[in-house]
Amino acid sequence: MIASLSGLILVKSPNVLIVDVGGVGYEAFVSGRTYDACPETGHACFLHVQTVVREDAIHLFGFHTREEKEMFLLLITVSGIGPRLALTILSGIGVDELCRAITGKDLSRLTALPGIGKKTAQRICVDLAEKVGGLGGFPAGETGLRSMPVLTGEPDATSDAVSALINLGYPQAMAWQALRAVEQQMVEGSAPLKVEELIRQALRFLAAR
């Protein structure tokens, strides 16, 4: 079983990296956050890897940090969450914030993620609340209710912004990447953004690429 890859990036796309290790190209599916963290094509990278074996295929899933890989492994234990949906979740929310949402039972934050309905969000909280301690930058047993800067006070605004960008022709992974860029530019304690402002700033980021 492949547990890690270290080599040169041959192909870098929002969902997949191909890494050349000793002349062999390994394809690894990645989250948008791992995509953002990896260098450009031709540069060396290291990925933590989880090998998922199915009846008809063997897939590699790559992660920039061990914490992201561990959260991925926890997510796929939840009924209804497969590897691809787990990556989508990790594209839309960082491990720290996800841990806090789970331990704080923040269903509105979880249901703002693509593919996550209320029942799935409830299952995530029930199944993982006792398991995420130590993953998200806080020790086991902490409630996870420390304040975090958020993009918006409206629960569905982020997912609405993603949907709007997709309707404008942008791939989902690229839409999430733009919104993460907006999030990273925000100053902690600043006023939350409405969906219209999220879209406007995301479009500005995409136009500058």
C-alpha cells in the first residue's frame, strides 16, 4: 500500500496531481487546499497518501498535511460519505474549522458545504465528535467553540456563491479556490461578507489569474 509520494509534479490540476517518482507517474486525487499548497509543475513535492482499493480500481488520494489525511480517513467512516465527497468537504473547509464545526455541532456551517444535507451533517457530528480531538489545532476534549473568522454570517452564502460561480461556467474546484483566496485576504474581526460581495471578490480573483 502506498502511504506517501515524493517527486516532481508532472501535472497539476484542481482535482488531480501526477507525481513523477523515479520515472513512474502516480496519479493522486487531491482537495483544493492541497492543490493550493503544492508548488507548480516541475517542482518537487511531498504528499501523504491514502490508497483506496475498489473492485474495479485502485485510487490514490494525496494530502499536504497528515492532519488532512487523518480527517479524510475519519470522514469516509461516516455513512454516505465516500472518498470523493470527503475531498469535496476538505476543499470547502480547513481541518481546524471542520473540527470546530463538528465538536460545536454547527450544522449550518456543515450544510453550507456541497453535497452535505442536514442528515449527513448530523451523522458527521454524532459519529466524529469524540474522534476529532487533537486534529484541528486544539487538544482532545476542547469544545471547539473558539471564535474563528468566517466569510459570512448567512449559513448558505458560501454555497450560494459557489453555485453562482459554477453557473457562470467556472469549475467547482476553481470556485472554491477563489472563495478560499477571499477568505485568506480577510482581516480577523472584519465584518462578514454577504453573498453578493463574496461573488464580486471571487470574480476579481479569477480575473487576475
